Amino acid sequence: MTPITSEKRPAGLVVSAHSADFVWRAAGAIALHAQRGYRMKVVCLSFGERGESAKLWRKPGMTLDAVKAARREEAQAAANILGAEIEFFDLGDYPMRVSDEALMRLVDVYRDLLPSFVLSHSVKDPYNFDHPLAMHVAQEARVIAQAEGHNPGQPIVGAPPVYAFEPHQTEQCEWVPNTFLDITEVWDLKRRAIETMAGQEHLWEYYTRVALQRGVQAKRNIGITAARDIRHAEGFMRLTPVVTGDLA
């Protein structure tokens, strides 16, 4: 990874549709970069209070505000473990709707953060329309934040690469990983963050298995005889081109 030499810390932005999505799919990337000096920020567009909190809704007397509060507490705890900032837009879910005001709020996040990379959802997801909407908004805000004419005088965003993190059902989402990130050294932090998500305990072991599987695939893609020991990894689908001086 490129050493940090500039006065302004490099940064990464994660746009999460619901308050647990960033944990399952990108907690390793967040923790790894945070440990290496990056300012990592998570934007949760919603709490997932309607569609992703079934366990909480089964409790007697549960209310919408109580579900939101529980989900906020879980996500904040996870972000603290990973070393990330977190911001909640509270846009609602199932369905999620993003106003121009919310879009411009995300543009402001880009302009403040000036991220070196952006992580969000797959472009398609027939099982959850909130997810591709989050990626659409992440990309639209990125384009606006690059515009010289938007709030002239502010630093503009360059062209940070955009990655789609792993959806729950990859084939149906037409998601194909072309980037594997070795998260072995921060796996314990990711697992601790996963375990803060008490409302979705049924996913803890599933995403542990995903990390192990991606670790095997990452190892395969550097050569099985390589000395590097990769046990856990996260997969990403890079959506923006790589510009390089050679193909080695």
C-alpha cells in the first residue's frame, strides 16, 4: 500500500444502504485502512428498520423509534471497533427514497472527505432495491463533487475508484469479484464488529464463511506456492477503469 506522505490524511468512503451492510461486506477494508492511517467514513442511508430488523420486531411492544435506536447503537459500536467515523442519514428503507437534499448532503461528505476510494453496493440486486439505489447515489454524488461549478472555491474530488462490495446472492446480482483484499490481519476486528449486529445474528457465520472462501480465492490468485498466508479476504467488483503504465 502507498505510504502516507501528504499533510491531509488519505480517506475512504463507504456508502451503506442499511446500518449493518458495511459490516458484513466491508468491515475488513475499513479496519485495514484505518490501521494504516486512513480516515474512514461510513454513511448509512437508513437504519434498515423495516426490512432488516425482523428479530427486533418480534419483541413485544417494539416501535419504529426503538428499532432505529437499536440499529444505530449496533452500527456505532461496529464503527468504533473498526476505527471509522459514521453518519446516519435516516432516509427510511423498504422502500428507500433519496431526495435532492440527501444527495447534496452526500456531495458535501465527498467534498469534506476527498476520498481515495469509494465502496458501496452492487449495481443490481433483484432482492433488495435499496442496495443498487445506494450505489447509484454514491456514484451520482461523486460526479457532482467533481464539478468545478458546484460550490466554486471548494476543493473538488478527483476520480476515486469505485468498488461494489459483495452482495448476498452474487449470481443474481451479476456481481463478479475482480479485486480481493487480504483482511487476515484485521479479521478479529471484523468478527467483533459482526457480533455487534445482534438483530441479524443469523448472518454471523454466513459472512465468516464468505471471508474464508474469499481468502482461498485470493490465495489462488497470487499463486498457491506464494509464501503469503491469506486466510480471510473480502471480494470487490471494481467499476472504474485502472490506468497503468504497464500490465505486469
